[in-house]
Amino acid sequence: MIGIYDKPMVRFLAAPVRVRVPATSANLGPGFDALGLALGLHDEVSARISGVGIRVTVSGEGEGELPTDHDHLIVRCMLATFDRLGDRPDGLELACHNNIPQARGLGSSSAAIVAGILAARALVPDGARRMPDSEVLELASEIEGHPDNVAPCLLGGLTIAWIEDGRARAARLEPDAGIRPTVVIPTDQGLTAHARAALPAEVPHRDAALNAGRSALLIHALTGAPELLMPATEDRLHQGYRAPAMPETAELVRRFREAGMPAVVSGAGPSVLVFGTAEEITKSEIPVTSGWRVMPLDVDARGAVVGVDLQHAERDPVAAGRAS
């Protein structure tokens, strides 16, 4: 029998819960602040209610660098979720194993946010009733500041995210089976805030029109016509403006594209997302400088999962904010 902690407003599970969340790549070239893809690289979190205080252990990426107290992003998101559910527990214990590189444009913060919200919800027996998936998406987007990374992290696959009447919404699409993403990851970190600061307040109308068309084409390419990915990934809204802040990233994207390989900046960078296999990258003979990792990944179709056996945990991947 599962133990229960009682508090005036909320009941908490005594047993630990586990959450697995995927890396993501947002924008995908022209789909600025709208498109995202879930990738087969995961962080895992085990969380349980404890007596008093906060205790966090971190292994893998960010070990020895990330906070291990109230300042840890997952903890902050869990506390925000508990507040919305009605009450906070007296203490928490978290064990975080991270595979997603931090601050590389692969959605590490979105993964932490989604993991924290889902872990807190799972620790409340009726948490899913109190906070349905659509509200998980809204809270995650509110914390992150935009929904383009949190949507694919939560839902898996390819997502289109938008804000409607002040609320985050998302639609999930099934990527074509032929999509083969590879990420090229630098040693150095990047900061989303700096990348956003490089963007102009206005862009030429012709550039906005081009991106609108390319974004529509990209949806078609990713869901059924991957042979069109080269023209579909052309962008004029953000990558060129950010290039001076990350010249190695910009140069790598340029070289890949000149070699006929669809390549884009992953999220705000500095990682590069290439739609092609590691073997194709090797055959292209494009020099990847020292300190960069070439990592072929699958598309993650499941999104975030919660349970004891994460290999077989089930959840509805289309419930969170899917447009009806």
C-alpha cells in the first residue's frame, strides 16, 4: 500500500516518483519561437517527499556546477507547482541524472522545468485532476518565457507552439520516419538572453514573408517530404543576426549547407542541428574543430514520461494543449 502524507490542503505520496524528459531543438531554422523537435537524449529525475528541507544530488552534465538546494531549477518549478496544487510539503529529496548538455541550445532548462512540474504533480495523488496537461504546458511556458522548447519536451515528436489569449498552446505532429537529426555540440556554453539581445526590433517585410513560407514548407518537409529540408530550413529572422556572437556556429552551419546538408542553429545555439546521419557528416569532409562533439540522435516520440519503470511508462502525448 502506498503511504500518504497528509497536510491541510494536499495529500502527498510517500513513495518516490521518476520522470524522464527529452532534449529539444527549437526554431529548426525558420520556425522562430514556434517549432520544436524532441530528441533522443534524456535527463532523469527521482523525487520524493522528505521530512524537512531540500536535498538535491546531481550527476552527469552540470555535476558540481548546478545548485543543490532551493535554487535548483527543478526545485523551484516543483515548489511553484505545489503552490498551484494547494500546498507545499515540508521537504524534498531529488536525484538528478543529466545527459542533456547545459546551455548549448538543446533545451536543458525546458527539460528541468517540465521535469519539476511533472514530478510535483505526480507526488500528489490527484495531481493530474488538479493540473491537467494543458495547465502543465501553460505553467512551463510561463516559467520558461516561451513554449517552443517546453512543448516538444512534454509532448515528444514535432510540435508547433503558440500563445493564444495569453495562454500557451501546442499541436503535436508525427515526424517522417526518414528524419535523422545529428547535433554538433561545442564545449563552450551559450546564453539565450544574449542571443535574444542580438535580435533587431524590426526586420524587412521580405524577410518575414520568406520565413513564413519556409516555416510552412518545413512542416511539410519534416512530416512527409524530407527531400525538401534544404530549402525548408532557410532562415532570415534570427540566425544571421546572432552570427557575430557565435562565429564558429555560424561558420559550421554555412559549411554544412554549402555541402548540401540541411543545418540550422539549435535553439539559441551554440549547438548545430543537422538533418543527416553521422556517416553523411563524415563523408562531407567538413572539418569539425576540436572541442565539438558529433552526436547522432533519434527523434523522441514519447516526450516526458512519469513512472517507476520509465521504459514502459505510459502517458497521452497529445493531451497538453493540442488544438482541437
